[in-house]
Amino acid sequence: MSITELLFWGLSVLALFSAIMVVTSKSPVHSILFLIVVFFAISGHYILMNAQFLAIVNIIVYAGAIMVLFLFVVMLMNLNAESEPKKNRLIQFAGLISGGCLFLVFISAITKSASANNLLQMGGGNFGLIKNLGMSLFKDYLIPFEISSVLFLSAMIGAVVIGKKES
Amino acid sequence: MEIKWYIGLSLALFCTGIVGVLTRRNSIIIFMCIELMLNAVNLLLVAFSKMHAATALGQANPNVVSDAQLFVFFIMVVAAAEVSVGLAIIVMLYRNTHSVDVNFLNRLKN
């Protein structure tokens, strides 16, 4: 077993364990911390596939900005395990069964696929580097890039308008 | 690595997110599960781009590989905007009902 496969399985187990802990843990703060672990594991997968720009952006945007926003909101509301609403066992069981059924359907669909054994280009290739992505972003995707700035502006205005106290 | 392992990992993460959305009632946890599902899709897009890099090597248009990674970049952009608005809505909900339980939102009136 090569070092790449070893890293792949280690990161996969870490990501899956943390994702299950996000869903099952009682306290919202623990859920947020486990979600940060999931994001770091996915960034590790990006580095394994030599998508370095996306790995760094994933850490900065998701683990650095979005999860800090979540933590601030949870601490602002003073939520803890006691304020967790009590659960209905039947609903939980039904959700687990339906999610598992979806997983099994997808898995049985891809095992029939002819291209399931296609190999990935691990490590090599310079497409994920910031130089090539930047050239493509500012040549082929200039209009969507500019439109996303308008999207951010409208999201900012929307967040301020929604979060404002009504007088 | 074969592509099937990446598809399996992404599916497992996505279905974990779906189970979380269906079973939890804390709206912040539901929102975090949606982020988890977005990340599973991102991982799958990057894996497919590297699969095409392996099969389409030496073709006339090498830009097909960087396209998928730019899609992931735009998904992250939209997710960041979505999180700011969604958290503002959750804060507003908490201010009005003093709870983050989604079962208090079962009617749109009042």
C-alpha cells in the first residue's frame, strides 16, 4: 500500500467519523468543532489531488470564516446541551432509514457503472495551481466573477436588513 | 486511486448530511449539515476533474480540467453568501421565538 493510499484512507476515516459526530453530538459547539475537522480532512484530500488553490481556499473560507461565524452565532445565543429540544425516536429512525436507503441506491448505481475503475491523476498535473486557475478565471469566467461581487453586496445588505432590530 | 472510492466517500458524507437534516431539529445543526453536503459535492467535482486529467491527457483543449475546479470556487462563493443571510435569519428567529427549534416554524402566518 503506497503512501497516497494510506493518506487517502486515513483522511477518509477522519472525515466520516467527524461527519457522524457532527450529526450525533449533543452540544452545538462540539458539532461546529467536528465540522472544522471535516473541512480540514477534505482540504487534505484536495492536496492529495494537487488542487492546492482549492485546499487553501477551503481552509480560509470554510474553516476560517464560515465556521467562526457559526461559533459567534452559537455563543451569542448561549445554546448548550440543555436547551436542545427533545427528540422523537420515530422521526429519527425514519430519517436514518431514508438516508441509508438513498446511500444504498447510489452505491448500487455506481457499482454497475463501466467507468467506476477509472484512475485519478494523483499528485501530478499543474491544473490546480493558482496560476492556471487564475488565467482561466479572468479569461473565460470574468463575467460570473464580477457578478459574484454583486451577489456578495446583496448578501451583505440582506444580512444587515434582516438582522436589524425593528423599531 | 480509482474514482469509485472518491464517489463512495462523497456519497457517505452527503448521506450523513441528509440524515442530519432529517433527524435534528436544531436549526443551526441543520444548516451545518447543508454545508457538509455542499462540501461532499465539491470533493466529488474535484475528483472528477482529476479523473478527466488522467483520461484526457494530451488532448487539444486542456481547459476542461480547470473548469471543474472553478465551479468548486463559485460554489464556495455562493455558500459564503448563503451562510451570512441564513445565519441572520436564524438570529432573527431566535430573537422572535427564543428558541432555534425548527418545529416552531410549522406555520408561516404570524
